[in-house]
Amino acid sequence: MAISILGSTGSIGRQTLDILQSEHLAPGAPVLEVAALAAGASNLELLGKQIVDFEPELVAVPSDSDRESLRDILSDYFRSGKKTEILIGEEGLIACATHPAAKTVVTAVVGFLGVKPTLEAIKAGKTIALANKETMVAAGHLVNELAAKHGSKIVPVDSEHSAIYQSLEASILKAQAAGKSLEQAGEVEKLLLTGSGGPFRTWSEEAMARATVSDALKHPNWSMGAKITIDSATLMNKGLEVIEARWLFSIPAHKIEVVIHPQSILHSAVEFVDGSIVGQLGQPDMRLPIHFALYHPHRVPSARVPRLSLSELKDLTFEKPNFSRFPCLAMAQEVAAKDDSSACVLNAANEIAVDSFLKGKITFTDIARTIERTLSVHKPIKAPQLGDILEADRWAREKSVSLVAV
Ligand code: NDP
Ligand code: MG
């Protein structure tokens, strides 16, 4: 079996390839081939190394000059007779997402960039190992519609959603067999989405207003790309995850409760109508949910996933989130209850605001302000189709760029 990885040089992409390295496979684990890799332009040396290690048939990079640089890096590889086609731009990304040999596509690019290739992979009937939550946030309605039409399976990589999926799998299968949605099947009381609370969990509002980029990039438990790390500091990440969960599990937003759990050991849980809470525990290490998604529906041994020893655990604590100190979470929860273009606008404004914060153009607390002001002037479109989503995204970016500039 083969896979494609969109965003192979990023945090999720690198960890996916780490799992696939033959010397890391546990005895008996099936070998997964790599059909295609796509990446951005910031780490072509690493992409070159990945190509040498995994010999994909197809690679995509953003531009023609990136392709030339990659060819230079790979001169020995090509001289030795290896064949890897290099495509560019959105067309290249989509070709990787729809490569005929790939059964599963790991969507590990960051942001709205993932929308079109993910939708194309779904139309091609691929299994989506979904890391790129922004696609589900901006286009969840469409993703579900197309996945049902084309029989494409979506397995979450996000650790919380993986935990919920694992806790819910029996209920999902029963609901499917009965031709019902999970909500119609009536077994689920609520989803309990856990989050560490990020680096500012105990900071005052005044201290957060003065937070620097390096303060916000210090995540207590997880090592991730810059954008999601800032999202974890504002708790927008948890908000995006509420929207992601709402679509992934077709559960109304009011049945998704965010619970702050600073140790990141219980990765999320489900409360059933009989009062039973079922959850999934593990080390805070993304290789576990990535491994689960790659091999689903099978449980396969891993030599890479770090083990958790329950008897060595100390305190596991849980608390309610503070919505007034973390307005991004409150905004996203409100948006999660709707089925319109607001989520796409929230996502786009957040991408612009986070990028502006990382570049030192706005303060940490301006992130929420920029999103709120953009949302307040948006005229939502119900059940948006692709054209509506692309237009809402374009509009929101333009609007929030103008807000950041003043
Ligand atoms: P990173 O920023 O680490 O990686 C992003 C990847 O996308 C890089 O490989 C980057 O390439 C690539 N990329 C950038 N531009 C393009 C382009 N034009 N074409 C193709 N590829 C491009 O992000 P993460 O791995 O942290 O996150 C990826 C996704 O997974 C996000 O949606 C995030 O929310 C989600 N996620 C991440 C988790 C984590 O632990 N990191 C946990 C749960 C979800 P390069 O940098 O080489 O230019
Ligand atoms: Mg997560």
C-alpha cells in the first residue's frame, strides 16, 4: 500500500515519515510505500533527503525556481537513474493528492492551502488522514457531502479527534449499519475535547497583552509548527477543533465541551447517554495518532510510538476554560453552531492575524480583535459551496489585512 503526504517537511509530515522508516517498523508491521510528497520552499534540502530515502514517483514544490533548486540538490539521485517527477504549484499539489498509487493522503499542509487538494483527494476516493484541520473548518459541509458521495474515508490525525474516533468507533459502525448519523443513533451525550490550555493558561489578561512571540511559541507539551503553536496559545486551536469535531462526527456544537487538561495525557473522551465516559490516553506525541490513521482500521505494533505507564503518572487535572481571557475560543464555539461561511471567515482572519503577530505587526491580544472585527462585518452564506468558500476566504483575508494595517 502507498500513501501521499502533503506538507512532508513540516512537523506532521516529518513524523509521518519517521513512522514509515523501515528500521522503525515493528516486526510484522506492513510496509507503506510513499507515492508522492509535496512541500513548500523553505526546506528543500530536507525534501531532497526525503526523496532519496523514500523514492516517491511524484513530488510537488511551489514554483519553477524551487523545482530547479531541488533538481540541483538531487543531481546525484537523478544521475544514478532514479525517476521522480517534479511538478509545481497548485496543480502539483493536487496531482500528489490524487496520485493513482496512493490509497491514503496525509494532509499536513497548514491553513486554507489544504482545501482544494483535500477536496480533490476525496473526489478520487482516497482515505484522508486529516491533519489539516483548517480544511474541515473552512469547508466541513462540503467535505462531508463529497466524502459521502465518493465513498472517501476520513480518519483524523489531530490527537483529540483521534481519541474521540477511537472512543466512538463502535457507535460509528452501529450508526452506519443502521443508516443513521451518530446524532440520530442517540448514544452520545457529549464529546469531551481536552486541551492543555497552552502557555498562557495561568497568565492574566494584562500579561497576555504584553506577551512576545517567543512567549507564545513556548508550548508546554507539544512541539508543532509555528501557526498551530500560536493557535494553541490563543486557544483558537481548541476552537478550530470544536468546528472540526462538529463536522467529523456530525454532532451539534452544543454537545462538544472543551475541558482544560494541562498534562495532555487524556487526549479526549466521549460521554455516552448512560453516563459512561470513554477516553483515550497516551503520551503527548503525534506519532501515536498519525500511526493510528496510517494503519486504520488495523491495530499495528509500533517501535516508534512512546509508551505510557499508568503507574508512573502523577496528577491528572481538569478545569473549565476561561472564555473571557481566551475570546478566540468563545468566537469559534459560537461559529461552530452555524452552517455558513462564518467558519471560513474566522479561519482566514485567524491565519492573517497569526501571521501578522509572528511578524511583529500586531500584539497577541490583537489577534482576537482582528478576527472579531472581520467576523462582525461578514454577511454569512448558508451551506457554502466551493465558490462561496473561496470568495469568503478571499474577502476575509483582504478585510483582515486592512484591519492589521491600521
Ligand atoms: P508546519 O508548518 O510544521 O508544516 C507545514 C508544511 O506545509 C511544511 O511541509 C511546509 O513546507 C508545507 N507547505 C507550505 N507551503 C506549501 C505549499 N505552497 N505547497 C505545499 N506544501 C507547503 O505545520 P504542522 O505540521 O505543525 O501542521 C500541519 C497541519 O496539521 C496544520 O493544519 C495543523 O493545524 C495540523 N496539526 C498539527 C499538529 C502538530 O503537532 N504539528 C497537531 C494537530 C494538527 P516548508 O515548511 O518546507 O516550506
Ligand atoms: Mg489537536
